[in-house]
Amino acid sequence: MSNSNTRVAFIGLGNMGGPMAVNLHKAGYAVSAFDLSTDALAKAREAGVGTADSARAAAEGAQVVVSMLPASKHVESLYLGDDGLLAHLAAGTLVIDCSTIAPASAQKVNAAAQARGLAMIDAPVSGGVAGAAAGTLTFIVGGEADALERARPLLQAMGKNIFHMGSAGAGQVAKLCNNMALGVIMAVTGEAIALGVAHGLDPKVLSQMMAVSTSRSWATEVCNPWPGVLENAPASRGYTGGFGNDLMLKDLGLAVEAAMGVGAT
């Protein structure tokens, strides 16, 4: 089946979901998208993406549903219950949730999907807004191998790296491990640069030194937290267009919950 014959519903057109939906459209998929934000819908339409008046309308007749939502409660509200999407999707529909949520929530929704004869993977992403726009995201997948293989062409249209971490929820566990490390690295890098600046050092030169020394990291090379060091980093754009502190706080809370759930504290 050609991409143009594959109908894809895309739910959630935020900083990440918007460009992801655009990349599916550019790859030739017949995308119908929905978001609660009228501005997000207008932006998608400007990029040529088809839109719908509701999530259910977007999913009508879709062979694949992709979601990118802020938190567990939003994902569960979208999919579960008599009014949820799962109750209205045809058997065999593939569901790809790219949100970062609690592993237990991902497993709950996956089990409900399986009970209705649907295939589902959790596929949270890494790479930030720039990676979403460039189509270079990393997908961190949990679920059955057969479902991943069905999803692979769509994931490849939105990213360049795909890791199968295990069964349902495993993608979320791995994503939380990544973001736990990222949160610490970003915070410590910011504090280190602040220390240098307080002593009169040039933050750009300091960051260049760190980027080729033992403190080298994604924070020093790609997303430096200090304004003016890296032109394309959110910090140099008034901290706009990046991964917000509220979302990082959410992910760190999920990491703590996941750790406590298995006694890894």
C-alpha cells in the first residue's frame, strides 16, 4: 500500500506533534489532524495538513492513529472509555502513542487496545523541537515486534533512529531514564556556566572548552542553557520553542514514580 493510500489520524499538534504531522504529510501520508488549539490547527493547515473538528472525526476511517499529548491523563482520556477512540476504531488499526507518560498508563492503554483487536506501541521521542522539524527524532519503542514493523515506515518519516526496548511500556521506561539524565545534565551545565560567568569568564569560550573536555554533553554541544552561546538553542531565543521546565518536571516525577514502583531507590 502506498503512503497516499494510508490514512493517518494525528492527535496533538503542539511544539513536537505539529512538525511530526507535517513530516508525515510531506512523506505522502493522508493525514487528518486534530488539536484543541485553533492556532495549532491553522498552522497545520498552512503546511498542507488536513484537519478535523474532533479527535473522533480525525480518526474516522484511519488505518493508523498517532498521538502526541502532554501527560498520562490526556492519553487515557483520548483512548479509554465508551467515548474514547479505541471504542470507535476498526479492528486491526495501528495506534502509535508518542507521548511521554507513565509506563503503567502506557500498559493500561495498550491492554485495552489489544482487547479490541488493535495493535499499539508506545513510542516516545527524543531530539527536541529541532529534531521534530528536521525529521531526525529518536523513537523509543515498547510493544510487540509485529506492531513496530507496521509502524516503522511512519516512524522513519519522522525520525532517523528507532530503538525497540521491549514490551508495552518499555519505551516509556527508557524515555524516563533518558530524561532523568538529561534533566540533571542540563541543570548542572547551567550552574557550571553560571559559576564561570560570576568569576568573569566568557560563557561562550567556557562552553567551547567544556564541549571538548570531560564535561562534554548534549547541553554543551546542541542545547546550551546559557543565552547567546549557541545561536539555535532555545536559550538564545528567549527560551522559546524548546522543552519546557514544566514538562521536564513532569518527566522527573514520572521517573521517581517508576523507581519507587520497583524499589529502585
